[in-house]
Amino acid sequence: MSNIWELDFYSRPILDENKKKVWEVLICETPADVSSDVKSLFRYSQYCSATQVNSVWLRTALQEAINQAGSAPTRIRFFRRQMNNMITKACQEAGIPALASRKTLVLNQWLLERSETVYPNEPGYQGGTNPSVRLDAPLPQRLPDALEGEQWGFVTLKVSDFTDMPDWEIGFGEGFPLELAQLD
């Protein structure tokens, strides 16, 4: 199974001593399947001053995360299209393919958690000034063949039925822990 990471690099609702926004890189591992324990997944975070924000700094932080994890991911997903160039360049220099994707469930939950429990306790916190998790509506695209429905049926599944998901024949190949959907 491939090891995929989710990455965010963006300003946070925190000002430094010079009244400049503090940036942060967050990197977390994507769960491999429905049985993954979200709490055991790799996580890395590091603050960055506004004067150091560039692909070189991000590349260095990415290398530190790889060193901490013990191995590099097979690819990296990120959701902020406005950071596409910087993230893609840093990942390219690290030899890791990067992909803009909305499938960053663990990262989005981690961002919300940090917005409630970490950032408000930081010196220079500016509540309500930075919408950290904002997803722009993408242009509609054709669904992959594996997701196209030729027939429809309405079924009811118990949450416990999803434990068998790794055995199902699904063309898109990935599931996620049910606790991310608050179904545990």
C-alpha cells in the first residue's frame, strides 16, 4: 500500500512581534483503509515567519518531516490551489509527486482541531481574522469510469459492515477510517 501524505502551508491567525502573519506547515499521513487508527498516523508541524515563506523553506521542512517519519511518502496531497506553485516546486525538488486534491480529510480535521485548541493559546492570536480552511468550488469534471453508476440501488449498511471494506472490489482503491465521518 502506498504511503500518502496531506500537506498544508499557509498563514495562521497569529501575528509575530513585528505584526506579521505567522505561517505554518502541517503534514499528516493519509489513512490507508477503514481499519487505520487515526491517532497513530504520522503528523508534523512547524511554524515559519512571513519573511521565510518560499519553496526552499518548505522543501527543508519537508525533508525534516521525512527524516522524522523514517521514509518519504509516495505522493503528497494538498487542497489550497493558491499555494499550488510553491508546494509543487518544493515537492518536485524532494522527488515526491504533489497533487491538488479535496481528499485531505485528516488534514482538514487537524486544522479545525488546531483552530480550536492550539492557535487561541499562542501569543499574537487574532481570532476570526483568517479563514484557514476554505475550499473553493472546483470546476465540474467527468467522473472516473470506476465511479460512474450504470444502475442505482438504495441499500442500508450497518457501520460494522464497513470493516469488510478492504475485501470489496472498488475501482478507486481507497477507504478511510469511519471515525473521520464520525461513524465509529
